[in-house]
Amino acid sequence: MAGSTHSVTNQPPPLTGYDVYTADRALVSAVERHLPPELRDEAAGELSALGRTCGSAQVQEWGVLANDNPPRLRTHDRYGHRVDEVDFHPSWHRLLGKGVSAGLTAAWTRPGGHVRRAAAFVLWTQVEAGNTCPLSMTHAAVPALRTDPGQAAEWEPRLTSVVYDRELRPAARKAGVLFGMGMTEKQGGSDVRATTTRADPLAESGTYALTGHKWFCSAPMSDAFLVLAQAPGGLTCFLVPRVLEDGSRNVFLIQRLKDKLGNRSNASAEVEFDGTWARRVGEEGRGVPTIMGMVAATRLDCVLGSAGLMRQAVAQAIHHCAHREVFGAKLVDQPLMRNVLADLAVESEAATTLALRLAACYDDGGEQERALLRIAVPAAKYWVTKRCAPVAVEAAECLGGNGYVEESQLPRLVRESPLNSIWEGAGNVQALDVLRVLRREPTALDAYLREVGLARGADRRLDTAIRGLLTELADLEGAEARARRVTERLALVLQGSLLVRFAPSDVADAFCASRLGGDAGAAFGTLPHGLARAALVERARPLS
């Protein structure tokens, strides 16, 4: 029997047993805003069901188990045959199956699919971010394959399936498949044109034998991969199936799994190709343009994933502070802590609002929306993913020492928080991409200015920020050294314009005052006097 000194008081209950979707007012508002009326009820029902799944104690435990039991590489079977397989904890497969069945790879097949999937991605990231990698790669492979109608016709129905089939066998015999990607090589990194993997044509038209090494191969347990290699006509995109049509294993030699800071449940590998069979996707020498459709989609998923991580960090922080009493009052009601929580809530809502707006561009499909994506995706990828780590760390600090303990979930969020900024092109790559678009694609800047222009006149601080941005963009000489500054301003002005148009006035006011008006410090919790901090915290609170 426990002694009286072991009575537990002043501790918050677990944040479980709730609907993660309906508790996220910013996300609900964004979905309603970007879906046509005839789709809203159906989408709300689906997302609420997924939200209850995400908030259940059982599914959250799956996330913990998948993270605590990382994948293991098995290069050979018991008889000595080379198999190159990755073994996962059962919880990983349960999560991945739920993600596939929830439509996280099926955005391309239904009306409003990208907004609905984006919201689901934000929710599912909050359970365990590692399993979103194969879901993202599979989703993003579709635009790359569509550059080759024959390949798209064969593979797209499998990619967009809502059936998770974990067995390694020929893709034609599977109800659904997963895709991975391999571009990075150890000598090149982000400079994919330095790729040394060689592609030698085979007798059958469009087929090649690949020889080389990929330093980072995402989701190596997948059914197929899009990779880059040097063909006779130049750098080219290829589809590499894991299992060939006759049932034999393709040559796909997994050398090791990466020992990563976070994202522990997901496998990332180094792989060798040695006469590996591949089929060309698109034309020879057009590898980068072909695969960029996939890269753009995965970059948006980095934004969505960071928005999800921020939301969960903020939800955990507010939940803790709403139940914890300090100096005779709830921590959430203490003025200084309320300032911190309100500031974090504003950052989270700005990320969610921007991410869902970009997802809506995919559903619209118009030229102006496509032009906006070309500049807004790298800008958002640069800024939102960079804001994720400080949000997660500050949220952990709100829990005090409890936030430094694994059981709180905050350490897992902190370890995961820098990942999206690194993957799919780190900060400098995104900033230089923005600079390239500004110099070469005037229609993209026009689309951006039209978008932010919809909010002009609604807030003087936003108007001032827009004028400052225009001055910054007027002279791009020597701009490479200040590309980060330009990209940051593009992202902040876009976020501000969206919040001014769509968010409650308290949220927009706080954002414009602190992020655009300069009336805040360098750390969270420095919002200026006079803002409706209590309302900001209450809006972001996961449970009433």
C-alpha cells in the first residue's frame, strides 16, 4: 500500500480521449474555408473520426511503441540468402495501415482531396511523425509519374489505394503500394547534378541497369522508388521496383539504416545499386524537372508536418498549464505564462493557416494557383519548418521538468522538430529556390502580390510590411547573401495577409503587432501589452 507521501496532486490528466480535429479551431476553420459547401459535411465527418482516432489512448500508445522500438535491418535470412528487409514493430504497421485507410495517399482521386488530406496529415503527424514519411513519398510520387502517361496509368491506382499491403511481392499482385525516393548521394548532397549513379540502357526500350550508391534513401521498405541516375542523355528519373514481375527480388542492397536524432520509428537507409533493374520516367536528361513535382509535394508536406508538430506541442503546453496550479492560481491564468502560451498559439495558427491555403492551390489547379505555389511553397517550407523547433522547445519548457521527461511526449516532439527544415532541401536551398523564382518567373511574383493584395487596407502594419517587401524586391542585385531575409519576409507577409482576412481579429492583431510591427522580443512570451491573450489561449486550448 502506498504511503501518504505518495498522494498525487496538482498533476494534469493525460491529454487523451478527445477529438484532435474539432479541438483545433484554426484547422476546422481552414477546412471549411477551402472546401466547397457540398463537401464540408462529409469532410468534417471523416476528419472528426480521424481526430477521435488520433486522440485515443490506444493509438497514442501505438505511436509511443513505434518510436521506442525503431526498425531493424535484416540483410540475410537464416539460410544466408540476401533479403535486405527492414523489420518494424507491429505498432508501426498499425499506424501505417490507419494512415493509408484514412486517405493520406489518395488526395489525387477525389474532389477537395488535397485540403482534406492536408488536414488529415496535420492530425496524423501529431500521433507519430515517423510514419508520415512513406505516406508523403507515396502521395508525392503521383505528379512525377504523370509526366509519363504509361507509368502513371500502371502505378497511380496502386499509389492512391486506401489498402495497406505490407508484403513484398510484385506490385501487380498488390492492392496498394508505397513509394520511396533516393536522390541524395554522399558526394553531392543537395547538388543532385553531381549524381554519379550510372544508368546503362538494356535491350528492352525504356529499361536500364543502375549502378551506384544513395546516401539517403527514404522508406527503404517500400514497393518502389523514384531515383536519379546519369543516363547517356544526362541526369534522368527512374522507377526502381523492389520486386520484379517474375517475383524475384531486384538488386537493392541496404547497407545500413541511419541512426537519426529523431524520427526514430521511420527507416532511412544507404542503398547500393549493382545492375539494379529500372524503368525510365520521362525523357533522358530531364530527371530534375521530372522529379520536381514530387519534391514540391513533399516540401508542402514538410510545412504540414511542422504545423502538426507545433499544434501538438502547443496543445500539450496549454493542457498542462490549464490544470497545473502555481502560487494560488492556475498556471494558464498567470500573466507571464499566458503571454508565452498566447504567443505560441499565434505561431501555430499562422502555420496551419498558410499550410492549408497552399493545399487548396492544388485542388484549384488554376494557373494563378500553380504560380503561387512555385514561390509560396519554398518560402513556407523555409519559414514554417524553422519555427517548429523553437515552438517545441518553448512548449516543453512550459511543463518545466516534466517536459524534459520522455513520458510527457515533448522530448519526442523536440527531437522531431528540426527534421522538416532539413529534409527536402534545407534552409539555404529553399531561399535560393525562392530567389530563382523571383528572377525567372514573374508570373509567380504576380500571383503572390495578388494574394497578399487581397488584405491591403485592413491593417496598417501589414500595409507597411508589404511596402517594405516591395522595396526589398525592387533590387535583387547581390540578393543571394540576403536570400534568407527576403524569403522570411515573403512568408511572414503571406501569413499576415491570410490571418487578417480569415482569422479572428485577436489572432490577426497579435500576429501583425509582433511579427510585422516589430513590437515583440526575440523569444516567445514577449507579445506587447493590450492584446487579447486570454482569448488567444482559449482558442488554442484542446479541451474546454
